Amino acid sequence: MNHKGVLSSTFNMSMGFIPIIISILLCEFISQDAAIYIGTGVGIAYMVFSFLRRGIQAPNFILLIATIVQLLVTLSTFIPCCNIPHGALPITLEAGILIPMLILFMHKKRFINHFLKQINSCQRRLFAQGAECTIVSARITLILGTLHFIIISIAIILHAPLSPTRILIFYKIFPPIVFITSIILNQIAIQYFNHLMSHTEYVPIVNTQGDVIGKSLAFEAVNYKNTYINPVIRIAISVHGMLYLCDRPTTSMLDTGKTDIPMECYLRYGESLSEGVERLIGSVFSKGSPSIHPEFNIVYHFENEVTNRLIYLFIVEIEDESILDHISCRNGKLWHFSQIEENLHKNFFSSCFEEEYEHLKDVIYIKEKYKES
């Protein structure tokens, strides 16, 4: 498995504040209007660079918001009645950013769900992750900005009118500190998250042909439900023309408690099918992995409102029934086909098993016929 960082610095959405920081710092050395124009130019150039950069990148929504704010401030310089007072650019830009950050944070669920629903399946996860990281950055910036304005309010109440030193600190020094601190705290959070997740399992993201097109954290297969396709191994057990079935674990995300074949797991990222099968057998049999060799049968795409899977179905034929005593599953027993058919389509079996049943029945029937001949 790959243990490189789960999140790269591109997911530090607070980097989108860089054009704002540049304008705030430059206004102390050059004219205010020139600082605004340079910051706007940097924002546009940054967006173009991000768009043209090779590889799939998470979109920086904060950069987009910051650039729009810069453009609006730029337009105000051409309207005499809307000019920003001299020395007020830093606090104006800070307030101009905090307002859309607040709106975004108040509608965070709708914001994230929009990309889960609208973007095509290959880009959906990346845009959703970008949206989630944007919400994290917005939360940090709102906390810092709120603290700043609380400090200003207290200072005005206690020390009105403010001295030139306090005006310099509160209106010119604090605004860039808010944005720079947001960048630093987000980067620290990313590093800490990567440290915590350094030993987390990944599962591959595949297309319907089985080609690996990406990877995701294993727990995201549950959180993102049917957003993208993950490969799953399922192994059926046949004993003397019967199927061994048991109840699905209570921890299953799909068809909890329903009757199903006993072995199922996600394929891990970088793991071959044979390695996955061996791992699955070892995890299901309580006294180690017996010398059984499942045969690959079919691969099919299964999708519903809960999950999206490319299922690799295997069948293993067992002659010694005593082996079944070592399987760690609930209410396991052998089923005749007639018993299964009496309960089909009655919400008793798992959805996947009902998809697979006719195929399993045909394969087992042919094998039993071959034995007789």
C-alpha cells in the first residue's frame, strides 16, 4: 500500500488568500490603487496557472472568491463615489472576504452536495474534497476574523478615539496576520491529518472495465456511498451441490443482517485479486486459512442508492464439511437450491446474492453433473 500523504498542499485552500495578502502588503509601499491592481492581476494569474497545471487538481474555491472580491474592489477604483478611503484597504479586503466565507460556511452542506450531484463521476470526488477543504479553511478564517473584530470593538469601547499606534495594529497589521495565520494553521492541519492517516488503507477507484483510475481512503467507500466504483471480492462456498450461506455482519453498509454468501471484502489499492482472495479467506476462517482454492467466475457491475461496486465473484468447492465449522460468520448453514428459491425476491437475501444466484446455480449444477459422468 502507498503511505504517501493523503492530502497535498494543494488542499490548503487558504493559499487562495495570497492575492489579498499581496495587495494589503503592497499598499504600505505603493499607491493603494496600484496595490489593488497588482493583487487582482496575481489572483487572475494564479487561477490561470492552477487551471493549466498538469494533472488533476482540486479546485481552489477560496482563490476564486478572493479574485472576485479583488475584481470588485478594482472596479470601485473607477467610480469616484466608491473609492476606498486611504489606509482602509486592509480592513476592507478582510471584511470583503469574511462576508462570502460566512455565507459559504452557513450553506456548507448544500455547497458540498452540489458537487456530489452535478459533477461527472471521475471528477465528483475531487470537487467534493475541494469543497470540504474550503469549508475547513472558511471556518478557520471566520474564527480568526471574528476574534479580530471583537478585539477592535473592545478597543473602541475602552479607548475611543483610537491612538495612531492602535489604528496601525488593528487596521493594517492584523488583517494580513489573519490570512497568513489561516494559511499556516491549515497547513499544520494537513500535516497532522497526513500523520494520523499514514497507515490508513486505500481502495482503488475503477471504471466498469476494471481499470484503476484513482484511489481513495477505505472509509470513503462508505461515506461517499455510490459516488464512484470500488472493486469488491465475493467468494461463494459450494458443498455437495448446496450453497453455504450466513447472515451479513451488523457492520455492513449494505443489506445488514440479510442472508448472503460468507466471504466479501473490498480489494485494497495495489493488491492483486489473488492476494485479496488469500487475505479474505484468512480473515474468515477462524483457525487459519485452509488449503482451498477459489475459482474466478464472473465480474459484474452492481450499483444502487447505497453502493457502487465492480464485483469479482469466486466459487470454492469444499468436500469436507468439517471445514465449515471454522468459518467466523453468524447463522451459517447449507442451503438446497429449492430452499433458496422459496425465499428469493422476499427481501430475505442480499441484493448481490439475488443478482448472482442463477449464475451460481448453473455453475454448481454443471459441476455436479460432470462428477456424475
